[in-house]
Amino acid sequence: MRMLLSLSFAAALTVLASTADAQSGGAYSITSSVIAGGGATFSTGGSYSLGGTIGQADASNAMTGGGYSLTGGFWPRIAVLLKADANGDGNVSVNDVFYMINNLFAGGPSAASACVADANSDGSLNVNDVFFVINFLFAGGPAPSPPGC
């Protein structure tokens, strides 16, 4: 009886182990991945689309096999930056005004990107940027230009 239970347990383990292969199967296989630079953020083929940011297959030329193609890459940080968003929260608001004032006059933290905090695009972060954002937010002044940095 004990031998029968051991054989049954071994057989069940073999069945479970043979169905737990998550990395490959059929025509699909994941062999390796590296962290590299360049490439694109979206790859498409047929009715499939794949977007990735890090830990994906090599970020370089397109890798193809059968009817599929994969081009690796990273989301560039500059694509999500907003000119005059000094505190980096994704919005231009009075909070950015206070953030700039705190940085310029009270030794507060600097903006994540000096170029982005340069709201009027004159090449430096100064009190003119504070007034530019106040004018934009409350007096209908011109909107900050898209970041070119």
C-alpha cells in the first residue's frame, strides 16, 4: 500500500511538472533578456501589438521569426515632461509657482529638470519664470512651449 501511494505521488508530480513549463511551448520561446538602450516602445505584427519599457529583449534592430517581429526600446523621460511643471507632478499649477519660489529664494529642492522649470524658455530658471507661470495660470498669458530639452 505504501509503495502504491509513493508511485501515485511520483506519477502526479510528473504530470504537474510537465504542465508547468511557462517559458516555452510550441512555436513560442523566451530565451533571454538584457537591459540596453535605444529601439522603440511599441512593436506590432499582424493583429498583435507589444509595448515594453525595461527588462525586455535586446533594444536594437527588429527581431523576427515567422510572422512576428519585436523591436525593443525604452520610454524616453522627455516624452512625459511638461514645460513649467517644476515639481514634476504632471500638471502646471500654482504648486509649481510655490515650488519655483521655494527653490529660488528659500533653498528648496531644485526641479528635476532645469530646462523644464525654465517656463519662459530664456535659458535659466529665475523669477521671470515664476511670473510667466502666474501670468499663464491667472491672466490668460501664453502657454509654456513644449520642452525642447
